[in-house]
Amino acid sequence: MEEEEEEEEEEEEEEEEEEEEEEEEEEGEEEEEEEEEEEEEEEEEEEEEEEKGEEEEVERKGRSERRKRLRRERRRSQEPCDAGRKTLASAASIKIKRAQV
């Protein structure tokens, strides 16, 4: 009888150990899944940040191009004025030379 009880106790202990091992395995698997999900989320966030950075760079380039174009337009609009001034200055210098002669 004692042997049977001992065997039953051993079997119960073995079953408990097996259950504990299974629980530990399940917990380990859950932890791995959580880690994988976290890694995926981090990768997605990094991709989003890269896309935002690229968009910002494109915006900066666009603004830079706009500024350059506006500067060119301003210079071009001032060129005729400068040319007119030069013409007036040369005409004045011609008049001065004639007056001196």
C-alpha cells in the first residue's frame, strides 16, 4: 500500500513538473511573440520617421528652389533699371564732354 501511495505521489509530482514546464514554455513563447511585435512596431516607427525626413527634405529643397527663383526674378526685374541708369549716366557723360569742348 505504501508503495502504491509513493508511486501515486511520484506520478503527481511528475505531472506537476510537466505542467510547470509547459507553463514556462508557454510564457517563453508569449514573451518571444511580444518581443517580435515590439520589434515590428519599432521598425514601422523608424520607417515612418525616415519617410517624414524625406518629405521634409523635399519641402526644404522646394523652398530653396523657390527662393532661388525669386532672387533670379528680382535680379532680372532690376536689370532694366540698371541698364537705364547706365544709359542715362553715359548720356550725361557725353553731354559733359561736349560742353567741355
